[in-house]
Amino acid sequence: MTEALQLRSLDPVVRPSVADQVFEALHTQILALELPPGTKMSEVDVGRQMGVSRQPVRDAFYRLSKLGFLQIRPQRATTVSHISTAAVMQARFVRAAIEAETVRAACERLTPADHAALQDLLDQQRRAMMASDPLGFHALDDQFHREICERAGCGFAWEIIRENKSHMDRVRFLSLAFASQDAFGDHVEILEAMIARDAARAMAQMHSHLSRIKQQIERIRSDNQNYFAQEQTCLPDL
């Protein structure tokens, strides 16, 4: 007698919630400066335009405020936050410290299959650059850094980075107008160092890559003064 077939049930398909969809849509538009700093927003208006109730919009607003993209003040309009140069430099400092250690771990732990997956991301990023697709390029940039963390067994590090990099993200996006080739070239060199398992070289390349923003930010701030917060002119060199 043939035994009854035993199969595991399929995992339920996880679909993004309405709040997740609102968050992702607003996050993308803020990052791309389609919703520039200073833009006033309300739960009612956003909900009406997106065809959703106020609760998922409220949830998305809260998440965006925790990341530093929105400024929510009671009894006053919610606005897209201005870019803080001090916050950009602080985020760069945190990222450089954490990702230098992460890439060191990656040199020890990544397998040839991991290297191939990262190379595939770089191939996609090259195509996005050639297609003049800054949003796609930026998303793949983030994915490259995140995959290094996760494949090195340091996924927790990316969570720390993600919580601190919102101001840096918008500056990096603005830099792609003139520096995407440099960013891509840095990624290529970082991957080459990891494949060679040369930790010192990989750490130096990662630090250099994340420090480019220190030279770029003055040009970006000069060209986009209305996007930046008014801060003291003498900022610490982080």
C-alpha cells in the first residue's frame, strides 16, 4: 500500500501592509527630493491623495520621523526635515567605523557564492548608472552595503546604520549627479579586496569610500542651499 504523501504547507505570502506601502512611497519621494525639505504635509491630505485612511499615514509619518525625514510638531504642520550637515557628518563617522569592521569580517567569512552575489549587484548597478537611473543606482548602493553586513553575519550593524543615515542618504543622492562613477568604482575596489581576503585594503577602501561625502557636501550645500538647515558654520571634522 502506497504511503500517503506528506507535504509541508506553504508559508503564507507576506504582503506589505498599507502603512508599509505609504512609508515606502513617501520615503522614496523624500529621498529623491520630489518632496523637498520644508514641504508641509498632513495625514488628511496624504491619505486622500493615496486613497487610504489616516491611521496608516500616521504610522508611516511616525516611522519617517524616527529616521529623521519628517519633523512632527503638535498643533503645527508636519514638514519634511531640512538636511543637517552636522547629522550627515555624524552618520558618516558611525558608518565608517561600523562598516570598516564589517568589511574586515566579510574578508574572513564570505564564500565564493557570496562574492558572486555581490558581483551581480555591481553588474546591476553599472546598468543603472548607464541608464541614468539614480533611484535604482542608490537602491543598489544600499543593497551592496547591506548585503556585506548580512553575509558577514553582521546584519545587526545595518540596522544601526539605517537608523542614523537619513540626512546622509539625501546628500548621497544629490552627489550622484556628478559622482556616481566614483561611487561605483569604490564598490568594485572594495569587492576586489574582499575576494583577495585583504582585510587592511578592504577597510581602507571602505573608509575612503564613505569619506568622499566630506569633500562633496560643500559643493552640494552651495548648489542646494534651501535644502539645508541653518547651522553654525564651524562644524567638527568627523
